[in-house]
Amino acid sequence: MNLFSPLTVGDLELANRVVMAPLTRTRSGAEGVPGPLVAEHYAQRAGLGMIITEGVYPTAESRAYPGQPGIVTDEQVAGWRAVADAVHAEGGVIVMQVMHGGRVSHTDITGTPRIVAPSAIAIAGDVRTPLGKKPYPVPHALTTDELAQVRDEIVAAAERAIEAGMDGVEVHGANGYLLHQFLSPASNQRTDAYGGSPEARATFVVEVTSAIADAVGAGRVGIRLSPAHNIQDAFETDADDVKATYEAVVAGLAPLGLAYLSVLHAEPTGDLVQALRGDFGGAFIANSGFGKLTTKDEAIDFVANGSADAVAVGRLAIANPDLVERWQGGHPENEPNPVTFYGLGAEGYTDYPRLSA
């Protein structure tokens, strides 16, 4: 296998195996509507085998960041349709990551009376809101009936993503957000069918993903996981528990026939991740960007040695809209500027130079 060779991922045909990782960029304003700048940003990167969008909120209550885009209103759907059209015009493939922030938020961000989580446990520290830094609030612990409603809201968002012209949907089960909060024994201290054992903590992730697959077709659905990420207080520090939890998740996902499994982990070639890949049985996307850049040589090796079918790349995809062309031709890379990762305008978003510039 070769990093620059085509790949079939479920119902999707990728021109190469370099995938744009989902990256929070906060360029969609107070109303969460992606505009022409967002469309330009993604269209510039259409040469990547597949673009996975930044996390998109399915309900107002689930919004995690000011400037984050949503897929709730008709205006947001129309904005994403323009994004999808722009990417497709350049020959690209784009998948929307649907992300419920759960307790990683504040009511000053959501504009709702509450934020929600598996259990009423707040994240330690402060959150940046439009009104300045404030302590993370104690979330409302979702009841069993409310879980069904949240599931249906996420499914409806996935359906709107397809309506907006997206080629597929990625379920965000990682990085400390709501679905990951169910997996972590630190954030999930429930005593019902959704908490306690690793198998019980895996239940909601599997239910949500199954429902999305039923709604839009499993071949258009992927999922992102990040075992032992230990971010945003979704701690997973017991290796045996981590193994049992993620084995339970993948056991529930494997029969669905999903398009792909994407795993963010410091050791994507290690025993844990490779065992999950084997149990999943479908296309596997590795993401090694755990506080460091995923290099060209590393990405080539992952595919060449059979450790992954494709590789998700973050910061270098930000800085190099023509990353595949640069890597394939042996050209130098632009350096990412972290100061401009989160902002309001074109700087650090659409102004990185291309080889032809």
C-alpha cells in the first residue's frame, strides 16, 4: 500500500490516503453559520483524500466554543451546502464531524439554561466564554429518557449534514466531549445501564452510532475515538479498564459495517490500537498527532507497513492547503502558526501560500 494511492472507505472513494483531521477553528461567528471564508478554507484543501470538518454542534445545548459552526438551523445547513459544493467543485471528499460538547461548555456559550453530561461532575478550571473566563459549571446529569432525546438530536444532525451535501458523517467519540464522557469512569459515574462496567459505559456510544448508521447508511459513517487521551477531565488511567472499554465499543460497532474507524493515540502502531483495528475489521485511519506533528515519513510508514489504511493529519493540513502535492513531490512545507489557529478572519486560515502562489 502507498500513502498516495486511492482507497475505498465504505461508500466513499478517496484519491489518496492523507486525511484532514477535524480541527476546531472558530470562524463561524455568533450564529454558527459557516460563510464564504469557511468554504474557501475547505475547498483549498480538496486535494487531500478526505476532509473531516471541525466538530459541528447538533443542538444549541451542545455547542462547545464561540465561533463553532452548527448544523441546527436552515441557515447553517445552507452554509454547509456551500462548503460541500466548493469542495466538490475542486474534486474533493468532505465528511462532517458531528460533535456534542456535553460538559465542555458554558451556558454563556450555548445560550441555553443548562449544559449536560453523563453525571453532574464539572471539569476543573475555567472556560473561555464570550463574557470572559468563567469556571466550568456543574452539568445536568442526563436522565435515561433524555439520553434517547440526545441520541435522536444527533441523528437528526447527521441527516441534515447529508442534506447539506456532505459525503458522510463522523461521530465524535473522542477528546473529552459528550460521547467520550460516557466512556471515561471519571466523568461517567452513573448507576444505570449506561454506567459502571466498561460494557455499560460503551452503550451510549454504540447506540448513537448505530442510530446514525441506520439513518444515513453505515457506508457513510465513521467514528473517532481517543483511548486514554486524558483530556478535559475525561480521565482513563487504568490500562485494563481502557482495554475493556474500547473493546466493548468496537465489539458494538464492528457488525454495523461502518466506513471507517479513526483513532487518535500516541502509539497508533501499539498493541491496544492495532487490536481495536483488528476487531473493527474495516478501514482504519491513524492519527498520531498527540501534541506533535505527524510527519510525512511517519504517514508514509504507517500505510507502507500496514499499520493503517489512511493517516489523519492536523497542523500540517492547516499550514499547507496543497499538502499532498508537497509531500508527493518532495517540496518544503509551510510552518504552522499556532497563534492563528483560533481566530475570526483569514489570517492563519486561508492565507497560507500554495506552491503555485
